[in-house]
Amino acid sequence: MRTRMYKRTLACLLLCLLARGAAAAALVPIDVPPLEGVEIVQRFGTDPARPYMPPAGVIDHPRAPSYAVDAARPDTAPLPAYRIGPDTWFLFGNIAEVDPVNRGFNGNAGFIVTDEGVVVIDALGTPYLGRRLIATVRAVTDRPIRYLVITHAHPDHYYGAAAFAELPGVRIISHAGTEKYVHSSTIQHSVAYRKVFLPREMEGFKAVVPDLLLGGGHPARLTLKLGGKTIDIYDVGHPHSHGDLVVHQVEDKILWVSDLAFNGRVTFLGDGNLREILPMQTWVRRQFPDLALMVPGHGAPQTPPFAMLDFTSNYVQALLERMRALYAAGHGLQEAVARADLPDYAHAPLYELNHRINANHVYRLVEEEAF
Ligand SMILES: [Zn+2]
């Protein structure tokens, strides 16, 4: 199964597919009240008692930031950013769930500066943070922002896109799955949840339907040529979300792998298609054999041999094997999830938050396999 998927994916990626025309990005109001009557216990948020942001040099940095966003600061205040290549900048998000301290800055973003303009990768977790990301670009260059690439439509990468949609001349690119997500009940629940912590930043929230959507069921590549740089954007299917992209800076040998691999954090498997994860990681290894740097959606940028790919795929493989064994031994869902612990990964941040959800998700897939 895995080999077949890999071949199909590779064949499709040889095509260059540009899915939609030049319509402007649309803003869709997601007008839901905050969750009420639900007790939300925060156990994996950002600890304000131990503030930390690396002073410099984030590549292969072993420690995650603990950074409180001060929402009283104007949205023209830049966020901390690190130069990770001659023209490439990186914003280092907290490794945490969204909370009133990180205020949605719990994923990475970055941007590439060229003579003809700027390409931004991911938009952070609220329109306010999106505006501060724009201010961060402005602190580095006065060249116009030409493109925003949303690697996938999870809140920490995507909800800041509304700030970019209000800038003239910015084209927003994402996976076709983003449009489906905008019209799903999942986004309503997600926005209601965020409003509990971020009532001001999420007030009047609008979801962006990008003006360029890749995919629609056919893995594809879109190439941007800008200021002497080649930037390939690949649709890699649905391994992690409703639709995932990776971004390759060809000359710079940098791959923005997004949430296909996590550096120093357990992955979340609830939304994507588990069957696509391992083949797509194999594809990444083969497609980009001479990368200098891999930038994940969570955790520090990493140099070869990219231990984060192995960490993520080994976890997924181990969980799959465990759930298959528990199913074969006749355990029902609840019993199997209770026995799903993987001690080798229990030390990793967000294990406790995500592992049971992941085990639940994988058990259901194993059950499907049996029919
Ligand atoms: Zn993420």
C-alpha cells in the first residue's frame, strides 16, 4: 500500500498544477460565541515564570522558547526573528497548546526576502499576530510582501492570514483543503475554543479562503520565480491536516517541511491521514537529497541528517504497531487506548496532550483495515 501511494504521489508531483485563477482572497466570518459551560484545564501551555527566547542562533537549538505575547503592545511591534539563511528569517513559536500567555504564538513562521518582494510562510495564530508578523517583515525590509503561503489550515499556522488578506498586492496560497475547512464545523469549534483564551484577538474573526489553492486531490507543484530565487511549493496530500504543503527554497537548499515532521514535540494525528505520513516522509528524503536546512512547523530548524523526520516517523510506526497488536489481542477502543503508552516517547513535549488522541485515531484506522 505504502509503495503504491509513493509511486502515485511521485508521478503526480512531476506535474505543475496551478489550481485557480486570480480572484482575491475571500474573508468568511466565523461568527460563533466562545465555548460556555466547558471546563478547560490548561496543562500544556506556556509557563510565564520561565521566560526564554534564544538570544541568537536557533538552528539545531536544543531548547524551546517560553515566550509570553504581550497583547497590550501595538500590532506594529515586531516579534523576535532569527536569520537562518542569507535572505531567510524564522519566527520561533512556543511548544505548547494555545493559552492566555502565548496567545496563539505556538507555531513557527518565517519569510524569504528577494529583490522583487517577500514570500511569507505561515501566518501565526490570530489576526493580531499576523499583523505583528507583517511588522516583523517591515523591520527587516521595505520590499513588498508578494505571497503568503499557508502550509496548512491549523489555527497556529493559519488564523493570522486575515491580516495579510487586508494588505494590497498579496497573493495567498494554500491547499485546496483549506477552503473545505473554512466551511466545516471543525473551524467553528476551533474558533469558539480560541475565543475562551483570546476574546479580543478573535473578536470578529474571519477565515481566509486563499486566492491560489493547490491540489484538489491531485498532488502538485507550484513554482514561484521571484528576485532570482526559485521557490517550489508542493502539495503533499493530507498526512497531517485537511491539506498540507511544503516549501522548497531551491537555491538556498532550505525545506519548510511544516508539520510533516516535529522537532522536539509529539505530533498530532487527529486531522490527517495516517496512511500518508510515512510515504510522504520517504518522499521528502528522496525528493530533497541535498538539503542544508529543514524548518518544521514546531521546534528549531535542523541540519542534516534531520533527526526530526526519524523521530516523527518512528513514533507513528511504533503507535501503529502497538494499536494493531492491541486490536489483534481483542481489546476494544477504550481498553486499547488505556494500554497505548509508548515509554520511549513519554518524555517528549505534548506527549500527554496528544498521545491518547493519536492512539484513538490510529485504533479506528486499524479497525477499518480489518474490514
Ligand atoms: Zn502546527
